[in-house]
Amino acid sequence: MSPVSIDRMRRPPLVFLALIAFAMLPASAFAHAVLLSGSPARQSAVAVAPTLVTMSFSETVQLLDPADLEVVSSTGAPQSSGAGRVSPRDARRIEIPLRRDLADGTYTVRYKIVSADAHIINGVYAFAVGAGPVGDPFLTGSGNAGPSPTSGWGVSARFFELVGLGGLLGLIGFRWLVWGPATRDSNRVAEMTDDERTTALAWHRDLFWVVFGAMAVGAMVAEGFLLVTYSASALGAGVLDTLGNTTGIGDVLASTRFGSLVQLRGALLFAVFALGAWQFLAEFGSAAKPKAATSTGKVIPAALMAVLVVVVLYGISSQGHASQAPFAPLQVAADLVHLSAASIWIAGLAMTLVVLWRLPRVAESVGPPLAAAVLARFSRVALLAVGAVIATGTLRAFGQLSDPAQLWETSYGLSIIYKIGLLVPITLLALRSRRVTNALSRMPRPSHAALAMVRRSAQIELILSLVIVVVAALLVAQVPGRV
């Protein structure tokens, strides 16, 4: 189901326009500190034994533990004369003091640092003292056993975070921007009887709060999952082993920017849950004095919940690629709008699918025309949302790619191409169902068969969109083309 395919005006399907947006913006991803230079340089042989190893990165870095910086001999013997540190003169540079008069041979520099966006970056390289050649680096005991950002653990943690937060915001947006106006303003439902309206409103109210509870709890669990996965990477341990390491997780929470952000996001999400619980009780009343369902509930609690979720999304945008791009404030704002608009679009597609599936069965007389009214309203909201995605996507592209060739020359660009490949079938489905959905929008009482046809198309599109979110979660771990 294309969001705009039911519109009577002859516009290209919104999914086709989104193809352009996703081609230009590889979703909300996170930056990386890239090693720019070292002294001694990587794979170099120096005639005079150095007394200090220095490494310069593309952005500011942080240490979790001085022991994460070390230099070892070809047999693994430590060669440091003291603790490594971030340079007090330049936060993009780290220093490791060495023993004096190192013997000729190969030495391995091993490091684990935290980039400005809170990513754990592991690295290793070798250099030689004397004539060389430079041997292979010594890797045993390097502490890189934790999950990498591109592992199944890392990708799934970020995927669930995006689904949880985006689902919360999109759910609230659907209720206020789609369901409420469709039930109040549509000519198709103006002649509903009181019983029919009560049945439809009560069904959607129940649906909203069940999904809200699942999303709110799920978002908090996703943040916990992300914390455990991150801690495992920081500690160089397996995810399952880290679950029982409360001391290590506590250290990550207390000593890293990532830990501080997780605590803040957790507090904000708990506030969203508490506001939702209060609003839930206010909408349903008590067993002795139940309240009739309304289209949307109270505006102030809903607005507060939406604002809190947007603040959480801002925390993600402000620590990601956008924060390290040129004109960072503008890039962060564009990324936040992109995330919010995509959330309203994709979650709205999912909710519209549920309406098409269940409402005609729950309210036999009013269900089909009301479902069609929701479909029409969603098409207009989605048009604005996808327009925002395209505009912000174009702006974000200038911050992530410095050359079009980076689309096919870097793993980051190739992931964008994979996303485009997933969007092609969505566009084809939208074109195929365009005639059917245009006819549906003109029917005074759409048939169950017509609704089912649109619903099947929407199911496939939703599945493909979730696969795209998985690819976006993978992009989190990849270095932008400009870097």
C-alpha cells in the first residue's frame, strides 16, 4: 500500500519518492574515530628506538581504562613504561610511554578507545625497531573478544532501539494525526450511529494502549540490551557473560558518555511510561465509573509523551554522524527531523495495516468506510512525512558523502545501495496497487475483498521496511564516506 496511492491527484507514489531519500541518506548512523597517523607509523621500521608512541584520530577520543593502551614485543611482553593516556593538549591524540632502548625487533601497538559518539574502537598495528622487516602483530590476549558493532548482537541491539523509539512516536502521531481526524471529519462516517461510533472508538482506544504498553516497555528493554552489548564490547567479553557482570556494566554507566546517555534515555522513557499509565487511567475511568472512549484522549499528556520521545531521539542524533559532520547543529536538526518523520510514516503504515485488517471485523457496518477514511487521511500525513524525509535526507547526504563515488567505493555506500535494492520492490508494489487503491478511495462502502487486496500489499511493504531498518542498524557500525 503506497501512502499516496489512494490520492486522486496524479502524484508519483510516496514510496518512489522515498527511494530518492534513502539513496541520499543512509539513516541515522553513528560516527567513528579513525586512526589518521601514528608515530612510529604503521608497518614502519625506525632506526632509533622511540620512547613514546603517539596516535592521532579523526575526532576526540576517551579511555575506559589505561590498560586498554599497550605496546608488546613479538612474544607478548609489555614494553610500556607507564599508563597510556589521552593527550592533555589534544583530545584526538593518545600517548603510550615506552621503555628506553628497545631491542631491535617487531612491536605491536594495541588500543581500545571510545569515539566521540561513544563507539568502542579496537585497533592493532605493528612497527619495527632496527632494519626490519616488520613482522606480524602479536594478537594473543588483545582483549578484542567482545562483539563488534557489525555483529549480530550489535545490529540487533540498535534495530530494537530504533523500532521501540520510532514505534512510540509513530503510534502517538497516528492517533492524533490520522485516527482522530478520520473519525471526526470524514463525510463517510458522519452518519454513524452512537453504537457504531462507540464500538469503533473503544476498539481503537484498546488497541492504542496495548501497543503503547508493549512499545514503552520494549523501548526500555531495548536500551538495556544496548547497554549490555556495548558493555560487552568495552570489556572484551561475550554478551551472555556480561549479563552477570554488574560491576563492569556499572563502570560503563558511570565512566562513559554512552552510559550517561543511556541513563538519561532510560529516565525519559520511564517518564513516558508513567505519563501513559496516568493517561490510561484517566481515559478508562474506574470499574464503578467507566468512561466512554474518545478519538484521541487529552492533548497535553499526549504532547508531553511525544516531546519526551523526540528528546530521546535527539540524544541519538546529537551523538551520531551528524554531530561530527560539517555544520553540526544543522546536521543534528536534520537527522532528528528525519528520524521523527520516518517514525510517523513507518509506524503509521503498521497501524493502518491493523485498521484495515481488524476494524471491518470489529464493526461490520462502519468498519469498511472508516478504514477507507483512515487510509485516505494517512496518505496525506505520509505525504508530508516523506517530504520531510526527502528534504532532510538531501541535507544529510552532504554531511556524510564528499564524493558520489563513495556510494560504490566504500562499504558505507554499498549499504546504501543495498537499501535502494530493497526499496525497489516496494515501489513496484505501489505502482501495481495504484489503480486498486484509487478506486477504493471513491467507493462509498469499500468491499472486504478490496480492503484485503490493499492489506496484502501493505503487509509486504511493512516487511520490506523492517528489513531496511535492519540495514540502517548495520550502517551504525560503518564509517561514513567522508571519513
